Amino acid sequence: MWKFMTLTFVSLVSTAPTTLDVNDFAPINQFALRLLDNTYAYVKNDPNKLRQNIAISPLSVWSIFSLLAEGSSGDTFLELMKELRLPRDLRSTQALHLAARNILKCGDKDVLLNGKSVMFSDCSLEIHPEFCKAAITYSTDIYSVDPSNTTKLANDINYFICLATEGRILNVIKPEVLENLRMVLIDALYFKANWTNQFDPAETKVESFYNSQGKRTGSVNMMYQKGNHSFGDATSIEAQVLELTYGRDRQFAMLILLPFDGVSIQTLLKNLATHSLSWMKEYKLSTNVPDVEVYVPRFKMSSQTDLIPPLQYSGIISIFDKQRAQLPGVSNSPLFVSKTIQNVDIEVTESGTVAASATVIGLETRRLGQKFVANKEFVYLIVERCSSAILFAGVYEDPTLF
Ligand SMILES: *[C@@H]1O[C@H](CO)[C@@H](O)[C@H](O)[C@H]1NC(C)=O
Ligand SMILES: *[C@@H]1O[C@H](CO)[C@@H](O)[C@H](O)[C@H]1NC(C)=O
Ligand SMILES: *[C@@H]1O[C@H](CO)[C@@H](O)[C@H](O)[C@H]1NC(C)=O
């Protein structure tokens, strides 16, 4: 099993400020909606995928990268600050991070919500104590491992993810993915809740499903209920919004955003990514119908997404660049992020929703100029090494099977 690193730091959790209001989460939500837009754009780039269901867990991505921001400098720092929309000073950033953590300590008895973070690092890698302290502040457990045995490390990571997601996400990390990694950061989320007003399974019927141009694309098991839900138009984003709440306390809800007729999903996603979050209040004002008839498909999906391209579209670039990444606050070894993989599993049924995610971020040592491939025309010199005298010189450009 994992060897727990000896830690002598004092936990800061109890001393940092944690009182924040709704507006303080706007930066995280804006990051989330931009990431969704960019993930959709990235996935749609694949011409073989005409239609694809997408699911991401943006809070996990935000959490891990804002932790890495604390160890970054130069362009890497500026890009993370800008795109994660982090407050200018460290104390406010930590307060925001802790507030995000505190959402997970949900008091609603009808809702099961768990978030777990862990850092596995190469026992031979010297991590700066300040970075460890920051990780611990954000409730990240730190384990020291021997990453050269990728089979064992993959087992440990998959075991952690399995426990943290109540068995919803299993064996998603293959040993090959872990090759050359010096540090792995993982954030896992698990959410399970019943609807405040459950759907009656007897009312569920097979019905057609359409794309935004009105063309039939297949069939779904359509659930039905008539109930008291907030819903209405949000003209700023060109969509109709329905809120389905969970549990008796209604502390959590699923918002379903249906584009207006003639508006594509791309346009809706672009609107969400670029407009203010006022739509989250706007739709509640426009109508006040006590009994709305609701039709929502029952669905289940699992996805694995490489989030590096969508994050690059968002402007986070240098942290993934082995030449330019600047993470001096993490370790003296020059590191860069070479893997960002997110697995999400979600199931929406008549009784409620189960959603789980595991975000795995891998860091490698920057090995500059490690590879030399003479597979194009080259010049060669034969020299005497003390004097550097050139004894022979030549050009090789006509390949033969010697
Ligand atoms: C959720 O709904 C299911 C099915 O209706 C029920 O069996 C279960 O007890 C409910 N759970 C909670 C926590 O209310
Ligand atoms: C790697 O770990 C696995 C599982 O713990 C073990 O069976 C195997 O012998 C290890 N391989 C090496 C090369 O140490
Ligand atoms: C609907 O819910 C709102 C609050 O969510 C409440 O004020 C209203 O009385 C409810 N209406 C009915 C008909 O239950």
C-alpha cells in the first residue's frame, strides 16, 4: 500500500477565512462554462463523431490547477491566474479554494456528496514544503511512491478512484499512461441524490429525440412529471431553463438548458461562455407557473476526455509545454503537465442522479533535447576532441539501405 509521507506542517484549514457569497463563485463558474464550450469544440473537431454526449467536472479541474498556480511563475502563473480567474492575492485565492472545498461538506441529509484529492509523488522528487503545505490546506493527501513500477502505481490510483467514486469509475488508468510521470494529482467527486419530486417510472415512454435543426436523431426513454419547478426563458443566452431540485432541502439542482428554436448547441455554449451569469437569475423571473409538465430523457453515460486541448483553447498553454512550463514552487526539478485526463460517469433516472468523476493530472520532468533523430539530411564532422580539429566533413542526404 501507499507509504504516507511524514508531515510536520500545521494544517491551515481552520484558520483561513471561509465565508464567501454567491458572487465569489462567478469566476469558477465562468471558467466551467468556458471549459465546457472548449471541450465541445475539441470533441466536435473529430469528423468521425457526428454526435457525442459530453460530461466534464470543471470544479475538479479548477481545484487542481489553482493548486498548481501556487507553485508556478512567469507566463505559466499569468495564464493560470487569467483563465482560472484567481484573485490577485494568495489569501483571497486560498479563501476561494477553501470555499469550493466547503461546498462539498454538504449538510443535506438526502444528498451524498464526496470530494477527495490526493497527490502521488516520486519519492526521489524533492517537493517544496510550501507546496506540500498548500496541498494540505486544500485537503489533498500526499503519498510518496515509486513511479517506475507503473503497474503498481496504476493499481494504487485505480483503487483510490474506485473508493472515492463508490465503484462508479473502475480501472480507467492504464500503466502506459503513467510512464515517465514524477507526480500525479487526482481529484475525485461523487454525487448521489434523489429528485425532490421523483418521476413515476410508469409514465416513462419511448419517444423521439431531435437535434437543434429539428431533425430526428433517435429515441429515448422520456420521463414525465407535472410539478412545481422554476423554469423560464433566459433570453441573454437564448435558452429555456428548467430547474429540477434534489432532496427535501433543495440545496442542489440540475439545470436543463434547452436552446430556443433555431439556436444551435454551439451558439448556446458560446453564449454561456461569453455572457455574464445573470441568466441564472433571469429565467426564474420570466414565468411563474405552479404546475409545469416536464419531459426529460432517462440517460446514462461514461466518458474519458483528454482536457489538455480544451484547456489550451482556453489560454492555459505554457504549463503543458515542456520547454516553457514554469513550476519552480512545486519542486527544484523542472516539471510540466503532460497528462490531464478526466473520466465522468453520470446516470439520470426517475429517482434521481448519480454522478462521479476522476481527474488525473500527471507531471513529468522537462527533459530538453533528450531525443535526437537524424532522419533528415545532415552534416557530419569527424573531429579530434582536444583541439577540435576537423579531420573529415561531409553531408548525408541520399539515403540508401546500407
Ligand atoms: C431515493 O429513491 C429511491 C427510489 O425511489 C429509494 O429507494 C431511496 O430510499 C431514496 N433515497 C433517499 C436517500 O431518499
Ligand atoms: C510492480 O508491482 C507489481 C504489483 O505490486 C509487482 O507484482 C511487480 O513485481 C512489480 N514489478 C517490478 C518490476 O518491481
Ligand atoms: C411552488 O414553489 C414555490 C417555492 O419554490 C412556493 O413558493 C409555491 O408556493 C409553490 N407552489 C405550489 C403550488 O406548491
